[in-house]
Amino acid sequence: MTTASGRSERSYHVFMGARPALGVVARPGHLYSRAALPEGMTAPTHPFIDGVSHDPLYEHRLRQLLLASSDFDDFVRRLVDDGFDVASNRGESVWTLRQEPRRLMRSGQVIAAMWPCEGQLSATTWQPEPDVDVYPHALVTAYVPELIDELRSALQATTRFDALVARLELPL
């Protein structure tokens, strides 16, 4: 079941540059590490995320951000503020996005991340169903949800990633 705001469970790939760092779903679950657990141990549970680490290099940093977070939205905000980027997970392999995203900035604030591949327009606070708002030339995540209509308009008006970037980097 989905809510009026989109999917009932938001799901994202988390990147540092082009490196996949974490797969995360907004639901109570487990935290799976790339490191082997001691014999007899199970993955720890978590009250608001179900996550799978993709890179041990970032596990400590991600854990610190998670421990400081009060809920899923707070965790995602902290990820973006710390230089990570999030991309809508529509069920594709995280390894298909092995490209560094383009961060869109306005007034010194990162407002979106964009990848030059087929993907979905979503926000950090909501996600449409997997087959909605999909574009052949870009995957876009809005970090400022109020700008989603502007981003959608730019995606609909362009057919190439470079044209999308040029359109969105114009001054308001």
C-alpha cells in the first residue's frame, strides 16, 4: 500500500562520489555490514532503517550519522550534509550507477543530485512508485522538496543530460 506521498517504504542507494556506500529502506529492520559477524551473532536491529553496507570504508562514518539521527528523514539530511548522495532505488542493481552524480547548487546549498542514466525523479522526503516519474536521460533526487516541480519541468523539457544540467544551472 502506498500513501498519498508515494511509496509506503522509501528505498535509496547511498553514494560517496561514484562509490556505492549503503542501500537503505525507511522501515524498521537490520543493519548489515560488509564485515563478517562473530559466530553466533546476528545483524543488529534498528528502529527506522533497514540497511546493507556496500563499502566498509564508510561504515564507521555512516554509523556515526545514524546514531546522531532522530528518524529516517534526519538520517538522509545528515547524509547529504556530509557529502553523500542518495538515488531512488527502483530495484536496479546499485552497481549500474557507477558514475559520480552532478550536484546542483543554489545559494551555496546542494539542492539536488543528478546522474546521467535512466532513472526516477524523487525527493529525500518522498518517492513515487517505481514506474512513475522515470526519465530516459537522468536520475534526479531533490534535496529541497519544494523544487520538485521545477526539476520535473526541466526533465520534461529536455532529452539529454547536458541540456538538463544547462537548464537547471541557469540563474533563477
